Amino acid sequence: MASVVEYKGLKAGYHCGYCASREGKTSCGMWAHSLTVQDYQDLIDRGWRRSGKYLYKPVMNKTCCPQYTIRCRPLQFQPSKSHKKVLKKMLKFLAKGEISKGSCEDEPMDSTMEDAVAGDFALVNKLDIKCDLKTLSSDLKGGIESEEKKKENSLKKEGSKELIHPQAIEEKLGSGEPSHSIKVHIGPKPGKGADLSKPPCRKAKEMRKERKRLKLMQQNSAGAFEGFQAQGQPASLLPKAKSNQPKSLEDLIFESLPANASHKLEFTRFLVDSPLEAECPANGPECGYGSFHQQYWLDGKIIAVGVIDILPYCVSSVYLYYDPDYSFLSLGVYSALREIAFTKQLHERASQLSYYYMGFYIHSCPKMRYKGQYRPSDLLCPETYVWVPIEQCLPSLDNSKYCRFNQDPQAVDEGRSKDLNRLRVLHRRSTMPYAVYKNYQEDPSEEEGVLEYANLVGQKCAERMLLFRN
């Protein structure tokens, strides 16, 4: 099965959702009638990105807000303090029903809507904006409409004794049933009544003894161990010294919940309609390659849907839709961390699949720099299409919006189009090399657009994909 694409050309001078420029955006686009996972992998490694079946590539040295393709390296990923905070917040909510006070100040998830091509297609990256599940219709079978939401008000006002807690969202997406909110009373504060769900307080004298014993063990673990055994203390009763080894992402995400946990969070995954052709090679992941929906179910109610592309070398984030009533759970960050962990799982079966693509990094827009917090990560050089660690790129980006990251001045784009005649064309239901198609050309200026397309997609994709010409 070959990819079939229709090049739409360059579009310049339209509205930018990042800097609010009315005429600053410039990009090239094409429509994908069908697309193999390998072709899309090669395209995103040249700065392309899909929104539905529309593929676009910012013209980096001309657009007002250059968008650099960013990828995370999950095999070396360590969650930051803010990431751990989100994961622990989710665990507390699931285990005890606790809801954190205040809004999430460290999450710039509510950025502006980005138009891929003004008036036609919208780029909605899962790490960029939130979408209201209540706007989805027909179980995701129909068109998906999303709109930018204003930041949620703080879940708890200062001094209030009640929290607004979502009761339930629709049983199915697009059911048309509105969600409702109920008030949940907060338990007594310390000193205002006993909390029977917590263990009884221990005496200060006992706590001091245990701290002293633990300190002694840490200073001389071997001697302390022998000393306690000489006193008849079994090793199983000895206090364990804290490990300096930080918890892994998997430890935090898959931490066991108590049997009486307040909430249950489940996940389901299924194929979704997209231009990507599903593939299930023997040496690939068990679920195969293609586009997938990942549903997040809380106590039997769907609260979020993430869309990802599983490609030969990466998991690519596409969209996330979630009920804004659950914004206090930081679902944008939480789903990204789960997808990083999922990439590591896929890597165990398909060793070449080892990256997590997060869309575009926009350094010139402060609200869009948060993607650089998922470390280690790399940015794609817009001229030579090689990956460069983000730490090496940031000093240059501080001085200029557009940068060439490859430090070798002699380096060129190795994947550039070298022979236009070998480009493949679909014309009158027949496939042919461009050398043959030129005999059918009626407009000599058409070759300029074909050459532009070939340079943007590179030689490999130009030879594999079919460029539809009417």
C-alpha cells in the first residue's frame, strides 16, 4: 500500500494563535488520502505534523513563531518534581478521594488555539490545549469539534468549606447528556475532630527512639544490623533505611492502590480513523502500528480521550480531549507521562521504537516552553534535519527565534531531493515517475510546485509516496 498525498502549496500571511499576529504565519501543507506509518515517520523527522488528514510544515525562517519538532527520550527519562507532584496528586485522588487545593500554577496547558491553516484545519496538540468532552459527538465517529477554553477557576476558594466536584460526565461521548456538579464536604481539619481513616498518633518519645535508631543504622549499617541481632531483634523488624534511588516513572504511575480505594482509573485502547494505514508486522509491537484512541475511565465514566500515533521509531502525541471538570487532575501532564511509560513498554517488544514525539516546541512563546521540561529531549535542526539535545539549542534560541542547530557549517540536508525525475506521481489512475508525467503537463509552471514538494518531503518519501495530480 502506497501513500497518496495531494500537495496544497504554501500559505502565508495568516493569523497566529501564539503571538496574536494577524499576518505572521507561514506554512506549507498537503492532504493525505492515505499514509503508511513509515512515510509519516520520515515526514515528522523532516518537520511535518498532522492534524487529522492534513499535514503541514511551518516555513521556519519566515513564520512569526518558529515551531521546532521536539522528541523526548523515554529510556533515559526521569520525572521532574512537578511531574511527580502531578502523579502523586492522581494517586491521592484515586486512593483517598483527596483533591488538591488551588489551581495548578505550574501547568501552562491552557495556551491558545493554533490554526494549522486558517479557516480550514486546526492543530490541537495534546500538550497544548484542553478540549471539552461535551462537544464531542457520535462516539467520535463524526467530526470532532474543539474550542479553546478559558482557564478553570480555582477549585476551592480561600476559606470555603466545600469543594465543587464533578458527579459524572456522559456514559458515551456525544450522548448529549450534560454533566452535573455536586458539593463534597471537606473532612475536619487537624485539631477539630479525629480522622478515623488515619492511624492513631504515636507518642513523641517512641518517635524519637525510632529516629535515633534509624540514624544509627544509616551511619553504620553493618554494625547496627549486628547489634540489633545480638539483642534478639529479627531482621524483618528492623527499620529500613531510606533508599537514595529515586522512584522511576513506572513506580509512580503503577503504584498499588489500597483495596478500598475511593476511585478506579482504567484505560482502553482502540484503533481510530486516520490517514495512517494500520500495520501489524511480526517484529512490531503487539498492538501494531497506526493511530489509536486511549480512553481514560474513572469509576466507569469516560473523562478523557487521548489520540496517539504508534510509528516505527516513536509514539507521537496527537490530541487529548478531557472533561474540564477534571482539570484539577492535570490530565494533560498525566497523560503525557503515561504515554512516555507506554513508549518504554512498546520498546521491550520493538527495540527500535524508543522515542516520544511531543509536537512542536515554540521558544519564542513563553507559554509553550513547558515541553522542554520533559528531559532528556532533542530538537530537530530545521536545515539539516538532525537531532540536537535541547540544552545545546536553548542559548541560540534566547538570541534568535530562528536557529540552525547543527554546529557543522559544512553539513547539509542528507535526505534532500536529488533526482526529481524519480518522484512518483498518480495521474489518471496510473502511477508513473515524474519523468513520464512531464509529458502530460500542460502548465510549465507546475514544475515549480512539484520541486517545492520534493524538497520538503525529501528523496525517500518522494520516491515512495504518490503525488496526486489532477
